Amino acid sequence: MTEKIQDEKPCLVETPQGFSVFYRNKYLYSKYAPQKAICQTIQNLTVLPGTLFLCCSPLLSYGLSELLEKLDDSSFCLLCEFDSSLSDFSKTQYSLNDKKMMKAARLSLPELQSLPVILNQPSYTTMEGVQLLPAGTFKRVVRIDFSAGVQFHKELYDQLSSACSRAIMTFWANRMTLVKFGRKYSQNFFKNLNLLAKTTPIQGFFHSVTKPLIVFGAGESTNEGIRLIKNAAPSSYYILCADTALQPLLASGIHVDGVFIEEAQAVIKKAFIGAKNKETQIFAGMSAVSNLSKITKPERISFFTTKYANVSFIDNLLKNAIIPPANEPFGSVGLTAVYYALKFRADASIPVFLYGLDFSYSAGLTHAKGSMAQTQRLISQNRLYPPSAYSAAFSPLAEKVSSKDGRVFYTTRTLKNYAELFNGLFCGEENLFDASDNGIKLNIMSKKPQPALTGQETSEEGSKSSLPQAFSDSQKESIKTFLSNEKLALEKLRDVLTGKEKLSPLEQKEYIIKEASSREYLFLHFPDGITFKYETSFLKRIRTEIDFFLKFI
């Protein structure tokens, strides 16, 4: 009876040099010197600033106090335990006092499961009331196994460690992107906001498509999809594509119902050459390249909001329904097209087929034939720059993968991340099918669109449904009022910063913090712009940015 109780519940076992723990027929520390191994690990550890320590299965927390003594103000310990029995046992054996809680926190199982998301939040308080350090504090993750309790859930700890490392790397990759392009994103955002009232709301397309949908990316398998669709009555399908896949489809005489664009730089406009007079709806991110009305009529444009940064000014606009619905930044416009294709179909019984979302490429060919990238390469070719892009396949950053048809393809870490994100987002979606024969295998079913039966084809004109209703007068007025108020607010903030509007030092500080910190577009592209800082150099740069953005508001 005693052995059964010991097997079900962790219990202390006395050894010559302290206590060990016996659980599920295993000693979770040494039977002779329980503290020696972990304390030696901590003693030899070099702690770099900005390190997040995942303390896995801490149990009796041997070595934890020594680790906390080594931490600087930008490092932190998270106590991680996936086994509920060991977690309850550990709480009875070791408590975090107020001093230790400044540098450590114990996480619940739900918090462990969502930890990669929590790490990128501006602030988070654990269920035990501990305030974690904000996003941007950590630069690396170090995992330390404090006991053999990790053996019961080894895969979970491995996944947690990898996911946290990816989350932090993704945060800093996004920060570098914002430093480089953040100002451009915000500039485009306000330029497009000025156009928004003249466009067609994207919400009108939600749950409106009753035909099967086909989404084209710019990968090599788009060639295969074009051949099939040309022979299968294109008007039988509602066709969506990524921006760089538009030209191959139009060159093949296929009517495209909608094209998605998120690129912020003007170079992407080359993808729309020949599309000016086409009845194709352009679905654009609010931070995408501006002046799209020069490509097509404003009513042929529908905006959506990609949250290019986790900022309050976008959240406030969404809360007040001034800007269109938002989606998280996927990084790949192909994923965005799939996301909205699933929203456009009338119900889940309508199939969505995918071509060109390969996330890989064969040697010498990185994109579909006729795409902007391939056309540009053909234009630029010379003796030293051949039309075939073999350099991409044999780059140090490329790695071999097996294509769905068994051929050798090549990919990069970025493309693999997109494939993993795709699987995380869309695995399990009903009637979503991968129709291509090559590229990285996706975690969705494979199926090709079937040709329409005789008599079922619809004319091309019949495939062009009337546009949804335009913005209402009240919505247009809300947009106009926001822009007007924002301009006045920026002008007043500029006057306060320059001293033109006289306030007491305390009033000035309170006003600047309140008005500037909630307008992250003024500083999110600064190298140190993760959060607002009330510092002279920071405020001087904000003062310069105000003049820049007043041109577009």
C-alpha cells in the first residue's frame, strides 16, 4: 500500500546530504547528493543581460536562490512545471518571497501553454500577481532542467523552449523591420486613411462567395494551376491571388476577382502593370503602398487592417470602427489571401483550393513563370546575370527539402517559418485543400478543383458580382472627424514641445506623456522606440516626426 501511494504522489526521501524526491518509481534527484548537480550547473553559469531563464521542473528549487543572486535587472526566471502533481508539491516546498518575486515567477499550466504569446505583450501579470518584464527586455532564452521531473514531459519542455526562443527572435526581427520600414508603414496608413471613405468596405465581401474559391500565390505550382483552370471554365471559380501572382494569371486570360497587397514600397506597383482597366478588386492593407487609386477606381479598392505593430493608436481606431477589421501580421501576403478567402466564402461547405503557396522552389526557378520577379530577372539578364536564379538554390541560407512530388526543392528559414505559421493557422480548416503537386507538404488535405460539368459554366460577366455597399455617410464623417482632430492634436503637441503653448513643468510633462505615448507612429520606428521615453533626445525626434506626419493627415 505504501509503494502505491509513493508511486502516485511525490514524496520527500532523506539522503545522506539532504532530501530527494521519489515519484512514479523514480528518484528525481540523486540518492546521495541531491543538490550537487544543479548547484554546480548554476555556479558555472555566466548570466548575460536580458536573459530569460526557463527553470524546468524546479521541485525543491535547489540552486534557484543562487541563480537569482546572479541576475541583473533585465533578466528573469520562470518556474515551469507541466506535471500538475509535481507543481502542487513544489508550491508546498518552496515559496517566492517579495524580494525573489522581483526576479522570478511561477507559471500555471495555461500560462505555460501561451507563454510564447505572453512574451511579446507590452505587459503581463501572472495568475499569482507577478508582473513580468515587458516585451523587448529579453534577448535570449536559457533552459535549465532543475530535476529529473522533466523526463515525464520531455517533448513539452522541448517545444516550450523552442517556441519561446522563436518568439523572442521574431520580436527582434519585427523590431528591425519596424526600424527600417515603420515610418513608411505609418505614412502609408494615413495616406490610405484619407482614401478610405471613397473605397468599398471589405466587410461586404464576407460570407458572400457561393462558388469554389482558388487562391494563387507566386510559387512555381501556380503554373500548374493556370494550366488546369484555363481548361476548366475559369468563371466557375472565384479567383484570388497574391500581388506577385497577378501578372501570370492576367497574361493567361484568366479573370481575377481579387488581388491582395501588403507591400509598403512602391516597387510592388510593377506587379499591376496591365491591370489598370481590369475589373479586379484590390484588397490592400492599410499600411500597403499608397496611391492605389492611380491603378484602379477607388470603389475597386477594399482595405483591411494589418496590425503591423502592437500599438494603442490602431487599437483605438479599431475600437471606434474608424478603420476596417484587423488581422495579425502574417508576413506573407499569400497567407493573408488564404485568411480572407475563408472569410469570403458563404459557408464552410464551399471549397478553397490553393496553388503557389509552395514555401520552397526548385533550382533555377524561384517564382511562377510570368511573375514580377521572373520578368524582372529576364529584363536584367546579361552574361554575368543569367535568367535562371540558381544562386537562390545554392545560397548558404538555402536548405534542401523534399517536394510533394519527390523532387529536390530548396527553402529558407523564413519560408519554413511561413509554412509552420500556415499549418498553425489553417490546419483543420474544413474544405481547405492544397491543389499543387510540388512544394513543401502542408498539413491540409490534397485535392484538385474539378472542371465544371457541361451547362454549369457561367459567363465571365456573370462571375463579376455587383460591388458591396459603400461606406455610409456617418462612417465617412467619422473618418473625416478623426483626421481633423488628429491634425489639431499634433499641432498642439508640437506647440507644447516647442514651448509656444505655455504650461507649468508638471502640466507640460503630463500632457506630453499622455498625447505622445498614445501616438506610437511618432516613434515606433526609432531604434529605441519600443516604448515611449520622456527624455530630451527622444522628444526632439518626436518633434521632427510631427512635421512629417502633418503632411499626410
